Amino acid sequence: KGISNLKYIEAIMDYDNPDIETVKSICKNNNMDALLISKLTFIRHITVGKTIVGTEVDSKLYDMFGKLLVNASHNTLSDNTYRIPITTIDEAVREGTKKTITRIAKEMRTVTMN
């Protein structure tokens, strides 16, 4: 069990209202059990002498039938996931995505245990 094969699929979708037929089609055409749709919001916080960048990463995991399984998000500024402020966009995207996927995995374990 767990994640055994990851694929990156580039597609433009409405995050708030994804087309379920498109979700199902992407899963079927790529032999995937689920599809993770994400949205990034970039944040810049300016303090005295410093600019701190962050991201808000929102993700939704849909199964191959188009059913929403998990919805998770992470804000690298407000959730304070690091001790040293992130100063590059790449670091903020990487950290936000990592923490969002961790939250999705945790939620999936909770769902499968019940």
C-alpha cells in the first residue's frame, strides 16, 4: 500500500470546480488511481530590513471515479513550518507542497482506518 508510482500531468483546471469528467479521463488515460489538483498562492511579507516569501498550497485528491477524497492546505508563513525564514520562491513552493502532501497522507491514513 501507499504511493508506488507518481506521474506529473500538466493540465489547466479550475481548482474550485474541476470538471469531474476530465479528472476521470486523466486517470483512465494515464492508468492512475487518483489525481492531485493543486493551487499555489504566492505571499510576500515585508518586515524591517527583510522580505519573507511564502506560499499557500491548496490541494485536492480525487479518486479515478472523480470523487473528492481529501482536501488539504498549508501556508508557509502562518503555519510557521521553518525556523529560518524562507527567502526564495523555490524554497517556499517546495516547503508548502511537502507539508500539504504530508497532510493529505495523514488524512488518508485516518480515512482508511475508519
